[in-house]
Amino acid sequence: MMAAAFLAFGTFWMAQLMESDTGLGSDALKNEPDYIVEHFSVVRMSPSGQPRYIVSGDKLTHRPVDDTAEIEKPLVQSIGEGVAPTTISAKRARVDHGNTQVHLMGDVNIDRKATETSRPMRMRTQALTVYTEDDQMKTDQPVEIVSDGATMTGTGLFVDNTTRKVNVTSRVRIVYPPRPKTE
């Protein structure tokens, strides 16, 4: 009878230990992905119901504990009306904070096509955070921006696309191409 009581208590204790946050193995399983999608594409819509941008990648891994998604080879293409077509690519990305922040890492490239109101622009850096709802970007890494033949390099960047302001924080260097000779 005593052995059965110890066995019952031991089984109850092990069950409680496995269900608790401090139990054996619970930390290892806590951040397991709840889904993985390969070769995906998602269209983000504007509040008015129009397509705003397309996010695609080789692999998306979602983790439910902190509601984050990791993307391998992300590609973001803006398709909004009245916006210059822009493509952003990187080696990997992490999406968090309710899909309002995208942390791009490794060979981040931004290419904006020319329009009637804007010149083409190419930007390169190693890390960039995009605030999707505020239409802003920032990095503390070295950055290179090429536009209309001029090249600007520096460290640290903040871009506000709604006000069309770009602020390079430090070590700024700008090289303009020579002016064409007039005859």
C-alpha cells in the first residue's frame, strides 16, 4: 500500500513538473515553431483595401511564444499607388511587435525605381529596421546611398518616407559626379 502511494505521488509530481514553466524540458519546447512555410508570398493591404506591398521569401518560421517570424532571403516589394516602386532584399529578417517592425540582416539592399517625381535610388547596409506602420527605416550600421550619380556614405541612418527626410548620423561623405561641360 505504501509503495502504491509513493508511486501515485511520484506520478502526480512528475505530471505537475512537466506542466509547470520551470519543469523539465519545458524551456526546450517553449520556443518551438508552430508553423514553417517554404517559398511563401504575402500581400499586405492598406486600410482602404488596396495592395500596399508584397513580402516573399524562401522560408518563414513562426514562433508562438513571442509571436515572431524569421524569414530566410526576404524580398519586400512596394506596390502602392503613388509610391515609387521599391524592392528590399536581405539574407534574413525577423518580424515582430505585431508585424510593425521588420529587422533585416545581412546584405540589405534597397532599390527604388525612378518616377516622374523621384530619382532612382540604391541603398546598401548590413542591418536595417523597417517600421511598417510609420513608413520609417533606421540603422546604426555603415550605409551607402547612390542616387542620380551621387554617392553618399556614412554611419547610422534614419529615413522618414512620409516626410521624405533622410538623416545620416555620422561620418558622412558625399561624392557628386562632375558636371557635364557646356559648349
